[in-house]
Amino acid sequence: MMSEVILTERLRLRAWRPDDLDALIELFAKPEVWHYPLRRGFTPEETTVFLERQIKAQDNGEIALMAAEDRSSTQLLGYIGLGVPNFLPVVMPAVEIGWRLDPSVWGRGLATEGALAVLAYGFDVLELQSVVSIYEPDNFASGRVMQHLAMQFDRNTVDPARDLPLRVYRLSKSLWVEHSTIR
């Protein structure tokens, strides 16, 4: 998947590169970016590990998150993409869609725009049968994005490692096809 480039009106979703590290360290250090679930920003070491894992996954042909950059400026804005939510065994096996963007671009519909393109790729190219998305109930913005994507409430649960409440939404391929007007 990660050799693909997905273009939307305002975003370029692409594979990670080692030269993304400096911009990613600056972005991930912002406490708002990782408020859910960490309540703090990433350290440079955590960001390095994140980037190394994503590059390794994409090099191995595994499902990995995609770097999200502004199409006109090429500024790295964060990520939008697919992953495997191993941290939450109750939903496994599953593929999760997620996003983390720079707070300076929040509220502009970029998460929804990018997620719609990733869902199209997941359902149409990867032939996934369903996709989940997981958030803390206090993260209202992420919940709204899931609703814009036509995802349906699946369950409330708890993060087993952090003992935090979580809400799981799910979108089946059949519902995606039925709601093709959202694309």
C-alpha cells in the first residue's frame, strides 16, 4: 500500500521518508497532537521510533499510516491512514483508520477529506470488508470525523493498557457502497 500516493483536493498522502524526521519531531512535540491518549507531546525518541516503525511496515508491504502533506506547500501536516489496532484485542482482527494532524489545520475538514480517500483505497484496492476507528469519548472532533465518514457506533470499551474509556466505530464495505454519495 505504501508505495501509493493518494491525492485529494488539498492533501498528498504518501509513504514516509527518513527526511520527514525533523518536521515530525516538531509536529509530534505539540501536546495537542498526542493529548489523546498521552496528555503530552511525543519526545524526539518516541517520534524516531514511530517513524522507524512506519518505514519498516511500508518497506515490508504491511498496512501502515501515510504521511499527510499539504499539496500546495508540501508541508508535512501529520498522518492519515490505516493501521492494525493490536493494542485493543477486543476488536481484533481489524484494520483501523486514524489521523493526527497539526493543530494549525484543525477544523478545516482535512481529516475527513484524507480519510475518505484512504477508505476508498482500503475498500476498492485492498478489498477490506470493514474498517474500525477508535477514540476517547472526550475527543469530540475525532468522533465527528467518524460520523462524517458514515461510520456507525460499534461499542464502548476500555483501553487495557491505559484504563481509559474508548468508543469504537465501524464501517462495512457494504455501508460504504450504500453511502457512496459521501465521496
